[in-house]
Amino acid sequence: MSIITGPFRVALEHGSLVRELTKREILGRYRGANFGLLWALIAPFLMLAVYSLAFGGVLGSRWPTVDGKQGNFTLILFIGLILHAFLAECLTQAPRLVSGNTSYVKKVVFPLEVLPWPMVLSALFHLFMNLVAYLVLAVFIGQSVGWTLVLFPLVVLPLVWLALGLGWGLAALGVYFRDINQIIGVLSTALLFTSTAIVPISVIPEGMRWIYRMNPLSFIIDQARDVVIWGRTPDWQGLAVYSILALLVFYMGYSLFRATRRGFADVL
């Protein structure tokens, strides 16, 4: 029973610590900037402007219609990219969570298990700031926003579990295998270009589609676009299966972290 409740209990028991570390993680990114936390909103708008110019204005890119609707290519692309950015941020930071905080390891009373929580919550904060930027632009250009938008957190939740599980697992592996930092950088890029973030799966050659379907981002990106852009409810059955697999990774990562943490101090 402890292994089932453990990942959640550690966050609840040390809630104040998680909040402080999350706050530090968010504010630390903008420390020294004149606009401070406003960059969390400014940056997505700048990104959207670049995408609009590059893909809409210069390349004239179009996305296949869904249910007879033609969506704005920039907004469709943006949803995919912000979800990739969320997972990529977690993946690239995770291997250094323990190895980059040796002072925490030497403190016997410090609960190292909480470290992935602030990382994921910070990435989640920026994901929803990006969504706010999307909504503002969508309203500005006359793109319809349906009630299904409220289902977006439910669609993203399994990806949060996956990110936490990978966070614990990679944090543990990062202590013993320092080269993993280099591997994860390449893997994050590969996840972008082998997902439906940039191209719909319908334009991928039949023989290569399995690669895109196996990418853990593709399903969530497609479901997010359904609820945010196309006004459709998600594939509940597919979301349930994805959630089970994500929870499996969640508990496997936590178990690996718990099993290896005793050796952290010796290695570091």
C-alpha cells in the first residue's frame, strides 16, 4: 500500500516545501529580467508571432480539415509545440535533479523524493500560460473556442503522471550515469520530429506511421487539439489505456528512485 500512496504522500506531507521549490523554480527563470514573471505571458505571444510569420505568411502551410473545419495552422502547431515543450523541459531537467543538488543529498532530513514535483509543476505552470496566450490569439482572430476546452486538464493529466515517473527514473539514473544528460537532449528533439506536433499523421508514409503512434506525445497532442481546437470530446477509451501505462511508468520511476537513493551520497 505504501508504494501506491507513497508518490502522492511525499508531496502532501511536504506540501510547503513543494510550493516553495516550485515558486523558486518559476521565479528563478526570470530573475534579473525587467518584466519578471510577465515573460511567462510575453514569450508565448512572441513565439506565436514567429510561427504565424514563418508558417502562415511565408510558407503558407495548411492543416487537413477535421469534420469539415479548417483550423488556423499556427494555432494547431502551437498546441503541439507547447505540449512537447512541457515534456522536454521535464526530461532535460530530470537527470540533474539529484546530481545538481548535492547539498540536499547530504542532508539526512531532506526528502529527495519531492524534487520531481516542483520541476513538473513549474513546467505545468508554463504550459497553462501558453494556453492563455493561445486563447487570447484565438479570440483575436475569430477562432471559435468550444466548451470542450475545460477537458484540457484531463487530457494533460496522464502526461503529468508520465513526466513525474520519468523524472524520478532519470533523476536516479543521472546520479550513476552522467552521460544520460547528452542522450536526453537528443531524445527530446527526436520526440518532437517523430510526433504529430508538426505534421498530421495522415501525411506520414504508411510504413512509418507506427513510429509516430508509438511516440508518447502524439496521442496527447491529438486529443488536446480535439478538445481545444476542434471542439470534440477526447477518445475516453484511448485516454484510459494511456493513463494506465502512464501510471505504470509513474510507479516504476518512483520505485527505482527509492531503490537507488541509498547510494546517492556515496556516488556524489
